[in-house]
Amino acid sequence: MDTYPRPSGECSIFRIPPSIAEGRSLGLAYLRENNIPIVKGDLVIFESTAGYRNDGYMIFDGVKLKHLAYEPIDYGSPPRCFTPIEDGAPIDYWHKNAGAIQHNTIIWVHSRTVKVGVNGKFPEVQYQQIDGKYRIFLNFVHNNKTYFLIFLCTDEDYDLINEDTDAYTDEECAKERMKEFENNIRKSKGVLPVYLSDPATCNDVKENTIYYCKFR
């Protein structure tokens, strides 16, 4: 029997027929009665309420069905108890196939994992080009894999950024954002919400790149 994470590198998705109302106990009873091989991390979609974005979606935590997380934004994402980097799952585990989580690429990563950096020390915040665009970022390593955590600029910064290179036209502003990024990570506790892609550009997901945004 498969376990979480599945060897396929993506969750399985099971649909509950529209004749069954959305409900954690009702959904689990249907899955068990029909001997459906659900494992931790799999998604369940209730056809009775599905249709708009991630409405009707639940996730199996290994014991029971749970609602998706609707914070820090209300589009629905894996709950914070799922941390794919630490769990040994691909970061896009819930976003790969048709019917998976839509309109939201938020996942969670432990702040302590980020703070370990590359050599066991708090990572250096850098400002340089990545794939031809200037980024504020830091690196951290987990299970011998290096990740990029990229700082997403805020709306008020757009007038201070070169449209072609994404470089800050004000050097002092770049330094301020680097310090802000460092302070936010240092102060963080528990798990951090991060994006798999830049919400402003919807760029392709890369297996070792995640994006940090300070949510209000």
C-alpha cells in the first residue's frame, strides 16, 4: 500500500458523488464502504459543492478528512500540518494534475528549516540576478537539496523597480527590503506560508524555488 508521500510524486484525487452531502464523516464513510485506497495527503472532492475554485475540496490527514486552509488567503491551500519539504514530498505535490488545488500555490515550510541555511547558520540574504531578473533571496538546504526562498516585493515598490530587469532603481530601498526580509525570517516561528510561483507573473513552478510574501 502506498504511503504519504506517494511514490508517484503527486497526491491522488477521489470524488464523492453529488448524492452525498459535503461532510467529513460522510466522505470518509463513503471511501471506506467502497474500499478506496486513500492515503494521507490525498484530496477528496465533493461533487455536491464543487465548482468554484476549491469549493468542496478536503484533504485526508491519515485519520480524518480536513478542510483546506483558507488563510492567509481564502482560495484554499493544504493545511499547515503538511510541509512537503520536510515531509519529503515534491513542493507541487497538490498542484500537478487536473483537479488538484487550483488558483492558489501556497504551501508551508518550517521556519526552523529556513533558518538552518546552507551550513547550519542563519542564511545570508542576497540581491543578485536569477534567470536574468534581480531578486532578493536566501538559500537553505534540507535533505541535501538546496532551495531558493525569494522575497516578493510589495505593490508600493513597483514604481521603484526596473520593468526589464526587476532591479531596484533606488539602492537604499533594496537594502531596506533585504533587511526587512532578514528580520521577518529571524522573527518567524512555526510554519511559513510560501508561494510556488510569483502570483504577479504566474511563472512555472521550479522544484527548488519558493516565494516569500509578508501577509497582512
